[in-house]
Amino acid sequence: MRLRIRNTFKNRENATLEEKANILAYNIWQISLAGAKNLHQEDYFFDSDTQRVNVIREYLVFMVHVADRMVFEKLNEVDRTTFVNVLAQYTANQIQRNIIGEMILGLPKEPRV
């Protein structure tokens, strides 16, 4: 299965922690979706859309935890806290925007302004 991930920066040296967290959140989202799709292709049966959302959410939480472990020794405590909080926030926004509001549960889309 092919994944669409972002792995380049226009100006890597000047990228802020928030920008890096945003890009990583997008990549984590793509990996989580691919994981759920892979389970489906391997004949894992989801009882409901809620169960599918929960599986994707578990992928997301696990990967945010892994990202935290990876930056533990590379960032000071303040930067690490900022990075992980922003990453978790962007990840939560991804699941809210893409799963709960639009794709899986079939709720009406909010009008875009």
C-alpha cells in the first residue's frame, strides 16, 4: 500500500517546532489510516464505524507516544513539551476533521466559510 507522506521542507533550517509537529501529525494520520485499511484487507472485521475510529485513534496515540520518545534526548524540556502538545493537538484536529465530521460516521459536513 502506498502512503502519501510529507518528507521535505522548503526551508528546513527555519522550520519551527509547530511546523514540524504539523507535518508529523499529517504523516501520523496517513500511517494510521493505512494501518486501519491494512487490517480491513487482512479480513479484520470492524463491528461498527465507531470501532474503526477507535482503532485509528489507538494508532494515533501510539505514534504520538513514539514521537515523544524519539525527541526525548534531542530537545530540551520546554521545546519537547511544546512539540508534543502541538503534535497531539494537530493529531486531534485531524481525527475530528477527517473521521468524526466527514468520512466515517457520515455526519453532515459543516459549511466552509
